[in-house]
Amino acid sequence: MADSQADMILSLRPGTMPPDRMDEAAARDELGLLAAAIAYHDTRYHGEDAPVISDADYDALVARNRALEAVFPSLVREDSPSLRVGAPAAAGFGKVRHARPMLSLNNGFSDEDIEDFAARIRRFLSLAEDDELAFTAEPKIDGLSLSLRYEGGTLVQAATRGDGAEGEDVTDNIRMVGAVPQALAGSPPDILEVRGELYMDRDDFLALNTAQEAAGGKIFANPRNAAAGSLRQKDPEVTGSRNLQFFAYSLGETSAPIATTHKECLDQLSSYGFSVNDYSMRTTQVSELLERHKFIISERPSMSYDIDGVVYKVDRHDYQDRLGQVARAPRWALAHKFPAEQAETTLNAIDIQVGRTGALTPVARLQPVTVGGVVVSNATLHNEDEIRRKDIRVGDRVVIQRAGDVIPQVVRVITEARPSGSAEFIFPIRCPECGAAAIRPDGEAVRRCTNSLECPAQRLEWLKHFVSRNAFDIAGLGARQIDQFVALGWVTRPADIFRLAARRAALAKLDGYGETSITNLLAAIEARREIAFERMIFALGIRQVGQATARLLALHFDTPQAMMAALAPEADIDATVADLIAIDQVGDSMADDLVAFFHNGTNRAAVADLLSQLSVIPPERPADDSPVSGKTIVFTGTLSRMSRAEAKARAESLGAKVSGSVSGKTDYLVAGADAGSKARKAADLGVTVLGEDEWLALIDG
Ligand code: IVH
């Protein structure tokens, strides 16, 4: 994603203007931003198991979206977050259409929210005041939901939630999980879909990370991510070795009812051999639900697994059926979330960090304090407006909060405890690293150092970006080594990396460098002298130029020399900009950033020097004489001769565009075995449907 778009998403806070005082245009704009931001966070959370904001902040975005939509129902977008659940199914596993959708839960935060929930249900069911209405309360497990399908008492399919309608087929992996019954006890109905949460105990999570660290494997941020990562393994044996746990808590499709209430359902599931949560209880009193919530919070530290709230459910199934669902969540259930964990400490200093694109980010240095079991000594302050809004000053006592694994935040200042003589924090207007002017353009939240790569901080971050995974990706050369080589003065610009071989003897004198590691490092660097043009462009770290744009630019210019020439200060800038924005998906501001980058003398010299070290491979061009070039193709069903990923890559190399959904723009639907709704939709739209053999005949001529 483009840098500025990521910045926008990461810094987006829910608006504070009451929706009923807003005009339509402002609401439409904010709903657009919210949809983009929530979709981004959904992918980080569900697709990549790596959230970047706290659950509380995420929930606030969703709540703001809902509040705006309530006042402006006509502005509900087609891609509104309220109309979908979670992230789409990940590539790599087959897809499973859920027989009944897997829903999400609405959240409540205050006692009042819970009372409103109960009152709404009473109204909906037209219950009299003395009519009994029972609820259950159970912990909300912080794992990932699974749907398990049993036929004749035997497990036949396991699927993740995915987007709620379609999830990933994880049957092979789940067969290796001891906590999931492979065959049921008792006499379950012929078809029984059981839903519940797959999770990892905290102890197992810690042990896994220790083992991963020793083996140089991926470190997981929290048990939820560890469970998700352990499930999504190519090798089911690995999943089996991870000690995953499962609690059953609801049903999908069943051929016959197994209970008339939720409580009975849990008992029944337990009799079939499932674990159900011990903390679940039933009551007819809302006040007892609230007490249960408090009790579960007090139990939380001693529980062996992470939970993030308490789920209340209407006990009677016939009531549940009548209540039904709204958009993505049942009307009959509510998650009562826990407040984020907070602590009080002293703010010792406010440091300003300078990022790769020059953004000045304030960071609070705190007197170390334990919050939710983790020692916190830094917190993000976001940007200068945030500091001003909360009037945060050095020396203040502050309340900080931490939710899940995300960066801790300063919630507020305890003004009563403010030391006398404290002064308002003045955000620097010069870069603290190089002293150059730091400018904040109108309408932007971020102030940036204007010194580009002359600024040592920007240069350091730039070099780290240069060697990062999607850029040069040199084994043995990461952020730590860049810090070291820059400090030694060995590397000041990317080309210097390719001159490290000349420092072999000096390298051998550094701690931690043996003969083998030096040989490996230098070999890894040599191997990267040949580099794809698009990777090279991405590595340059130009503002707004992410991987996708880098590819477009590589296709457009073909060689770095052509790119340098078109963007040279002496070239006709208007023509170049016009040429750039003619590229689909490149806009004015991106063209401006490209021009600014290449007109800067330091940058030009660094790129020219780099090119003297490299042999750049021009982008592979999709064939434009193939029968499918320029066509839009959708694959569906199971292909027998190749994987879906391979089919997609093949089609793209022939110049076709591969899309995930059928629309009027689709030219061909390639339908493998068991093609479902997409084939029907294609037929409705009159799209040409090809079988696998016909498809192969078409492309092989
Ligand atoms: S019931 C139709 N019960 O929370 C209602 N969900 O935020 C389906 N979760 O997707 C969910 N513990 O992954 C239910 N005791 C519990 C739960 C629970 C965790 C998860 C589940 C769901 C998510 C919604």
C-alpha cells in the first residue's frame, strides 16, 4: 500500500462531530475513510494475524461507522464494514461455502449498553415485564472461530470463518488437532455442524515462541496469532504439534434439533465429546450478567487462555430464531468487551522520531510500569495535534493503556498531579536529527523533515527499507546490520552495500562475524546484483510508491535509464507528469512525489551510483498476442491439472486479468469440479463458461 495511504489509515481516528450535526458530503467522506481503514485492519487481523491497532480503537472505528450509517442510511456503501464479517478466505486453502453464515457479534462496553440490549430484545419479542427472559453468559475466547461438520458422527469438514459466507477448508490440519473430536460419542444427528473457538493456552504460546526463537522461526505477537498461524500450516503435522485447544459454543446446520436452549445445547455438545467452557452460566437477571462480567474479569489473570469479553446469548432457541440477525450479527447475542488495561505512570520525555519519508512522530518515554503483564516504557503520541488536544507535558502523571499486543497509548493526563512550572509541549518545526525545516502541509496531520536523504535519520530508515523483505531482501543484512554499518561509516547509500566485499578484513574484526557468516553475507549481496526492475524501484522508498506502483512504473519505463531520463531536471516536466498520470492508478500527487524524488540531486546521485553496481532485469511483459490478453478471467471450483495459484499466474503471464468475482466485465469463467454460485452467476450474466480442458486448449492454442 502506498505510504501516504498507510499513514492515513494508521492515523485515522473516529470523527468527533455528532453525526446528526453533519452534512451529507462530510458524512460520505468519513464513511469512505472508515471503510478503507476498517478493511485494512480486517486484513491485518484476520488475513495476516498481525493487527496494528488495539481492539478498542478498532471497535471505535466500527462504532463510528455504525453511528454515521444510522443517521445517513442512504450513504451505506456497498463495501460498508457493517455488511461484511472478517476478512476474505486466504489463498492456499480451498474454499468452503458455509451452509449457514458464520456471524460476528455486536459489542457492548458499558452496563447501560447491556441493559439496552436486554430491553431491545424484550421489545422485539413483545414480552411483558413479568415474562421470563433468560440469558447465558460465557467468556469470549480470543482465538479464531471454526465450523466443524460431522456426518454420521464423523468429522468430514473443518472450515474457518473467512468472510462469514465462505471460509478456508482446513480439514486436513484439523484432523491432527487432538482437542477436536474426530468422531462423536452418543447419538448425534446425522448432520451436525459445531462452531466454536480454536485457541492456544498462554503457556503453550510462550513455549512455542521460545522454540521458534531458537529455530529462527516466526515469533507470534499473542496466543490468538499463534493459534491462527499454527492452523494455517502447509504441513498438517506442524499444526498437530502445536497443542491447539477448542471450545464449542454454537451450531451451524443440523439435520435435527439437539436442544431447545443454549444451555441444553452446550450440555449436549459436551456429551458428544466437545469441551465447553466451565464459566458459562444462565440467569434471568440482567444484574447477574453484569456481576458475572465483573467476576470473569477478576478470574482473567488466573485463566490459562486469553479472553476479551463476555458473550451474552438469549437462552431459548425459539427466541433466537425469532430475533434473527441484522447485517453481520445476531440480534440475540452481545459481546460485553473488557476495558483496555490501564496504568498510571510518569512521562519522562517526549522524543521525536524521524521516519524514512521524514515524518516526525512523537514518542512518550515513560517511567517503566506493568500493564496487563507487560512492562511498558514507551507509548505512541501519534502526532502534534494529539499532544495539543490532550495537553500532554513532560513531567506529567499520565494514564496509559494497552490492549492486546498493540503499541501502548497515552489516554489522558492526570492534571491534578501536574508539577508546577510545567510547560506546554512545543512541537519542533525543525528536524531534531538534522536541523532542517520540518513542514506540515495544509490539511495533513504529519510534519515532515524537508532534508530528504541529507538527514541522517531519514537516510538510516531509507537504507533499512532498501534491504527489507519486499525490496533487496539480502539474507544476513537486516536493520541491525544497517545500524552497525552506518555507524561505522561503511554504508551511506545503497551502492555501498555492494562494496562491502572490500571490507572483508574489517568485517572479520566485528563481534559475531566468523568466516562462514562473512562468506554467506557477501554471497547473498553478490546474488542481489541482479535484480528485477520493479523490486529496485520499490527499494528506492519513494513516497507513495508501493510494490504495485513499482511494477506499473517498471512496465512503463522498462529500464532504469529510461526512468532516470524521463525524470531528469532538464527533461520536459509537464510532458513527464502527463505521461505518468496516463498510467492507470498513478495520480497527480504520486507523480509529484516521483518528480520530487528524481529532481533531488542527492537522490539522483545515489540512484546513479546504485545502478553502476547492478544489473537490472527488465519486467517480464505479459504477451499481448495471446488469445486471452486483456481479458478478465475468473477461476472457480477445483482444477485437476494445476493449482488455482498456478492457473492464475499462467493466465496473468499471458496478459489476462484474473478476478475473484464474476461481473458484467468478466470475459471467461473457468469452472473446475464442484463449481458453485459463480458458475450460476456467470450463466445468468451470459459470461462464457469454459471447462478446464477447454481453457487449456484455448491458451495452448
Ligand atoms: S458466539 C452467532 N460465543 O467472537 C454467534 N463467539 O466477535 C456466533 N467468540 O466470530 C459467535 N468466544 O470467533 C460466540 N463464547 C463465544 C465466543 C465467540 C469467542 C468469537 C467468535 C466470533 C467472534 C465475534
